[in-house]
Amino acid sequence: MNMPGPDSGIARFLTKVCDLILLNVIFILTCCTVVCLGAAVTSLYMTALGLYRERDCAPVREFLRNLRKAFTASTPAAVLLLTDLTLLAVLYRALYAETLLFPPEWFVLLGIAAVILTAVLSYLFPLLACFENTFSRHLGNAARLALANLPVTFFITAVHLLPVLVLLFLPQFFGPFLGVWLLIGSAAGAYVNLFYLRRIFKQ
């Protein structure tokens, strides 16, 4: 039986999966230091873009190199990301609290705010990874792109909120899902999102 060569489709696919696993692991480890959170997400997209373009890319080395480059520019975005994560945590806590933590209309407003912020961040970090600009212009462009491309916005936002959606609607599968997500989820999500975002950015 002939073994697949290094240039075969199967070999390229398996190599890409291994690269994404390595990228995801170093990303998760870096996120454990909260101070590097924003730079880690930007570096994740920068490295995923390198994997998208090149067949030969050392994900761990590229991630660490990109992390240093992205640290300063990503700091304001990190504040928004922490705000978004805090909102999601508060909403989850309120949803399963034994007593009402705040009025229902507040819950709805905070939920809408969290989804909108997640949508904007879904464009903001890839913009930081792909282009050089001031943060205010990146933020404005992210908001405009989110509004102008609603179907793509819905998809990439759902990818980022997938752990939350599984926890809410399929809690019995959250354990296995979390294991897969910690193994490859964030890197694979960034890689898939870039497939759509690169087309938008070219315009």
C-alpha cells in the first residue's frame, strides 16, 4: 500500500492540524497571563494568517515573535476584551442565580451590549493583525465593517461565542467540547474566520 507523500492533500491537512494545535496550546498558555491577553489574540491572528499563506511556518516561534510586535498596539483592545468577558460572566451568573440580580430589561441590554462588543472585537483583532493604523481608526473600521457585512459578522461572532452557546444550550456536551476547544478551538476559529475576513479586507 502506498503511503501518502509529504505533498499529498492528506499530509498537508494533517500538518495544518498539528500546526493549529501547537498554535492553540501556546495561545492558551499565554492567555493565562492576563496582561498579555490582547497581544495574544492579535498574535493568534497574525500567526494564523501566516499559516493560511505559507505551507512552512513554525507556529510557536512565529506566535512568540508576533506577540512582542503586537503588545503595545493591542493594549487598548485588551481592555475592551476584558470588558466583554466580564459582561458575559455577569450575564451567565445572573442567568443561573437563585435570586434576581438585576431587572430583566438590564439583562437584555447587557446581553445586546455583549454581542455587539463581541462582533466589533471579531473585526478589531484581525485588523490589528493585518494592518498598521491608530487604534481609534481600527476601532471605527471594525464597527463599520461589522455593520456592512452582517452575514459574515453573525458567523464570526457565533464562532467566538461558541463555548458560551454550547454551555447554555448543550451543557451535557460542554466537557468534551471544552477539551477540544482547549486543544485546537481558538486557533481553528481564527483560521476559519480569516477565510472570510481576508476577502472583506481586500475590498
